[in-house]
Amino acid sequence: MTGGWYSVEQVAERLGLHVRTIRGYIRDGRLPATRIGKQYRISRADLDAFTGQPAARPRAEASTVVEIDDADRLLADRISTMLVAGAQMVPGMRVQAIYDEDRARLRVLVFGGPQATADALTSIDAVLGSESDHD
């Protein structure tokens, strides 16, 4: 069963019930359904509510590119190591760091949930802030 709408037959198969039982639930109003022509269709949300399954929560993913100019190799390694190690502790988070020695530029790509991405940016800002304190 894929998609957002199911036939009575698909619901019956999924629940291990007879098709007539599902139609009875629809007639009694226990299982909401939409009639399309001569057939009923049951939405995934209605089926999940009927079976007591938690509704799927929306997922958000953020991606960002951070470019740090005038970064020496030590700073680039420090930031890269911190972010890659941190990403390993957050499910679904990915970090890629690319250092261009000729231009002294670090490019960091961060992918993950909005909060995890924001935390990564805060960490970068903290390291850069502490670096400027030493100047």
C-alpha cells in the first residue's frame, strides 16, 4: 500500500479483515471514507486514526553553505573536526568541509534538521568569535 488513499480491499488486507467488515465500518461511520464513483477510498490519516497509529509528523531538513575566508589550515581543521564529530552524534545530519589552501577559504556544507543546523552555525560562530578574541 503506497500513496495517501486506499481501497476497501487494501484496507481489509492490511487489517486482516473481510471486505464486508470494512464496508460495515464505513456505513456505521466508524471509518471515514470518500465515495468516488461506486467505490470508497480511505485516506491514510483516517486509517491511521482508526487503527490508533500516530499520525506521521512533518519532517523538515535545512541545508546551508558557510564560507569562511582568511582561514588558515589550523582553523579549518578545528572547525571541520568539531562539525564532523558533532554530526556523527545527530541522526540524519551530514557535514562536508572543503578547504582551499590557495585561497585560505573553508567551505562547509551542513544538512540536517533545522535545530541541528542552527546548532552547527552557532558552533562555527563561537569558534570564529574565539579566534577574533586572540587577534
